[in-house]
Amino acid sequence: MNRLIQDLWYAFRNFLETFGAMQLFLLRILAYSPKTLLTRFRLIAHEIYAIGAMSLVIILICGLFVGMVLGLQGYDTLAQFGAEEGLGTAVALSLLKELGPVLTALLFAGRAGTALAAEIGLMRATDQLSAMELMAVDPIRRVVVPHFLGGVISLPLLTAIFNMVALFGAYIIGVSLMGVDSGAFWSQMRPYVEVADVMEGVVKSIVFGVAVSVLAVFEGYNAYPTAEGVSRATTRTVVISAIVVLILDFMITAILI
Amino acid sequence: MAENGRDNIILIEDLYYSRGQKRIFNGLDIAFQRGKITAVMGPSGTGKTTLLRLITGQLVPERGRILIDGQDITALQRNELYELRKRFGMLFQNGALLTDLSVFENVAFPLREHTKLPERLIKHIVLTKLHAVGLRGAAELVPSELSGGMARRVALARAMVMDPDILIYDEPFTGLDPISLGVVLRLIKRLNDSLGITSIVVSHDVEETSSIADESYLISEGQVVASGTPSELKTHGNAVVQQFLSGMADGPVPFHYPGRDYKDQLLDRD
């Protein structure tokens, strides 16, 4: 029993230490970010391509199918109350406020977060980061900040694309397959989907972008410099990102609702 | 810093460093002379690479001073340390080339980061350095297309592109074929002699290192066990030195890692 309490205490202390180190890491990144945005935009643009553009396929496919499923489920439920015409509104609200930001962040963590962690972790394992330090180049400014900013900029854009495609998926199912009126599908959104709903999704996608990106670069940067260390860093990135995204989602929803 | 007729560029005094529970350095004292090639040798695991990381400020010692031209690097702020590092060039064991950049861009990397030189001049400097290591023709290749020896030569070109005062080589001969080894060996000697650079070569390749070193240190158990010219080391009376130089499997440095009694372990006796 004593041993169990001791282990739990160590685990808790370890968690606090890592959490604190990550906050300091994020503060350092944020302090360097404005200058990096101004002076190294080419590096950031390269990361937006590598992280964002290269994630488009998974976002497009998943977005389409999520939208189609929402279309089917939404129609099935609304039809019971004779409110099929509200399908567009129901799908739009659930996508903009919840599913869009959350699902995109989870997909992003799996596709881009792991790539970020693995890339930086491998740079650590092959002494590339040490070599930079010895060339008097700060790897945080040169490598970490551009990767981080690439992630933070990409995720809201990917979320917008996900929402758009998913809405299109719901439209295909609802209008083309189930016979919902096309005009009603779109026009019902106008009075019910407000700017605040869109902004809630935007805020969430930015917060998730910061959270997933900092987790990925932190795990990669602090990876143990072995094959196993890099593998552990990528796994931790996905697992912790998923948990953090869902916790943050609840917190933001609770604040904004 | 002149001391006893020596002009020391790096002076390490009473250095203590531990990794976890294991003591790596136990009051280490070493001096590196300006413009000379100094070899640091010792059995695997004695902390040779750790010593380099301490000298370059990547690790912080528990105790002791590391003076570079009289400036204690353990007391420097981060930006002062980065400024000082511009005087260093380091060749890593595996080259540590940036894998997403071409050979040319790898060598140009420090110039692009630290200077605002026009592109034409950068091209000129990079090609000159690549020519010096015999790889001007490989400028457009990427690191994955290079052999181990070529990668190390590119890393050497990169290490000297900022014209450093001190060039540090971490195990430069490990895993090289005889031709690449000879090339790297001659390059180290030639760079040192023609550019007046101070060279620190960390290695356990006794023959190769001794052939170019002006002075050698042999470290074991966290301290210097012998120092002097390669020929002085050969006649040194210390048993560790003789075991290391002659490559004997067992001796003061044991062949077996400390553990339980062999017989007891086989018979599962506690």
C-alpha cells in the first residue's frame, strides 16, 4: 500500500514537472514567434505545406464521410418529428461548434502531430539539433518555432475545409438521396447559425492547434535519442493530444455556452 | 593564456560531472594548446564525448572551471554562450548533417544563419570549402546519397565554413574504410597546419590519432591517467595506458562488466 502511494506520488510529481516544462517551452516558443513570423516566413510556409497541405487528403475523405453519416443520422432523427428541413441547420451547428474542430484536431494529431514529433525526435537522435546548437543556431528558433507555427496556422484552415466538405457530404445525402429541399437545407441555416457559433469553432480550432502543435514539438524535442525514444514520443503525442483536445473542448464549451 | 611556457586556448580545472548516479569526471584537469592538435583518448564509456559537450557548453559541470581564452563558459549567459560557439567548429561522429538540406545548403547553413553575405559570395565560400574536402562535385547531392566518409567530409567543410579558432572532432575515424580514413586524417592535419586552428581529436583509434597529434591525454575513471606526446605515452609506466595502447582485453580496465559471481549466477544461488 505504501509502495502504491509512493508510486502514485512519483507519477503525479512527474506529471506536474512535465506539465510545467511544457508551459515554459510554450512561453519560449510564443516569445520567439512574432520575430519568426516576420523574418522566417519561408520556413513557416514550408511547414504549412508539409503539415497542412499534406493532411488534406485525410481531412477531405474523413470530412466527406462524417458529413454523410451526419446527413443520414440527422435525417433519420428529424424525420420522426417531420423536421427534415432543419437538417442543414442541425448538421451545420454540430459541425461548426463541435465535430469539425474536434475531429480535425484528432485527425491532425494522428497525421501531422506524429510527423512533427518524429521529425524533431529524429533530428535529436541523429545529433542534428546538437549540431545546430554548436553552430550557434538556436534549434528552438530555427526548427521548433516554424514547425509549431505551421501547425497552429494549418489546423484552423483544415478545420474550415473539413466543415465545408462535411456539409457538402450531408447535402449529398440529405438533398440528393433523401429528398430534402435544397433551398430549405441552406436557408434554414441563416436564422439559426450565428456568427458566435462560427467563432466558437474558430476559437476551438486555434486552441487545439496550439495544444496539439506544442505537444508534438515538445515530445519530439525532448525525445530520448534512440529509435524507441522517438517511437515513444510519437505515441505519446497522439494519446496525450486526444485526451487534451477532448478536455479542452469541454472547458471551452463550458465557458462559451 | 600563457602558462609554464604553454599558450593554452582551453583550460579545464578540477572538473566534476555525473550522469545520474555514475560519476563521469572526478577532478579532471586538461589544457589544450593553441594551434596544436591535441588528442583525448580513452576506453569506451570514459566520457570523451561528454567532455566535448562540456567544453562547448552543451552540458554544465557540477564543479570546476572550463576557461576558453580565460573566459569561464560555465558562467556565461545563453546569448554569450552562443556568441562564443561561433569560434567553434565541431565534427560529429555521424556527421550530423541536416537531412532536409543538400550538401551545398548544409555547408552554407552557418553562413546563412549568421551573416548577410550576398549569394555570390556564399556560393564562392561554400564551393571553396567543399573543394578543400574534395566534394565540390557532390554539392547538389542530399545527405542520404552520401557514404559515411563523404558525410564526414561534408560535415568537416561545414565545421570550418565560419573559419573557427577551434575545431573539435568526435571519433572522426570510426567506421571509415582505409581510403576515407586516410583522407580525413590528412585533412585534419592539413587544416590545422595551414589555418593555424586548434584541433581537439577525441578518439579511441590509437594509431591514427597518435600519427597526427602533438599532444595526447588518456582519460580513465574520470581523470587524466597520462599525458604527453604520443611517443611519451608509449613508454608510460601506467598499466591502464599500456593496456589501452596495446589493446589487451583484460587488465586494469576489466573485460567483464561488474556483476554477480559467475558460478553463483549459473546455479541460481543468491
